[in-house]
Amino acid sequence: MHRDGKGLSVMQRIRARHRTRGFLLMEAMIAIFVGTLVLVSAISLVTAGAVAAEAARQNNIATNCARQIVENVRLRRGAMLVNNTYTDATVFGPVPQLSELRSGSASLTITTWQSTIKSVVVTVNWRSGERGGQAKKRVVAALVGARGVSL
């Protein structure tokens, strides 16, 4: 056998070069598995982020609906606010954001807190998600004085 300056035979050099040229099947399968795992994790993360963003958007809309209803009650300056539960809170004025919620509805309870101050509790209900979804609720409470001033 012919040897080069490094002490390797020609055949050993050919075998060594042949081993370093390509991947083994097992190495390729492991690389594909790791790549697939990373891709599935990234897609899962993006999907979870989109779901969380939609839930936050719905909560924000529901809170704005409740605030709008309290504002509609507050704008009835000087009007007598009767202690009652109203299943349709839109009787005090329009609430355009309510239509943005799936199956959105709002109710309102007015009670006397002190002699001239009323407690207003607004409950906004809606369904989140698809195919019926989960029932959600947002409750906002405020105090309204006789002149319509929120306390």
C-alpha cells in the first residue's frame, strides 16, 4: 500500500473522504424530525397568539359597551332614575359596539346607593369562539348622582 506524508494509505484517505461527503439516512431523518418539530411549534404559537388577541379584542369591546351604557344613563341629567333591572340596556340610548359581539346583549340594574346617588351595574354577555362558543360576561359598576355626574 502506498502511504502519503500523513501516514494514511490511499484507501484510508478515500474512505475518509467518502464518509465526510454526505449524510447518513439516520442523520437526515433526525434533521427532518427536528425541523418539523420547530415548524409545528411555531404554527402552534402563532395560532395561540391569534386566539388570545381575539379574546382581548372582545373583552375590550364588551368593556366599551358597558361604559357607553353608563354614559347613556349619566346623560339623563335631572331625569328620575327608577330602581329597576332592565334586560335591554339600550333603552337608555344606542350602543353600536354591541353588534360587534357575537350574540351580544346587555342588562342594567339601578339601585339607590345613598339618598340622591344611584348605583348602576351593567352586565354585557356574549359568546366567544366558533360553533356556539363559550359564554362570556363583563360587569361594570358606577355611581351616578342626581345631576348625572359619575362618582
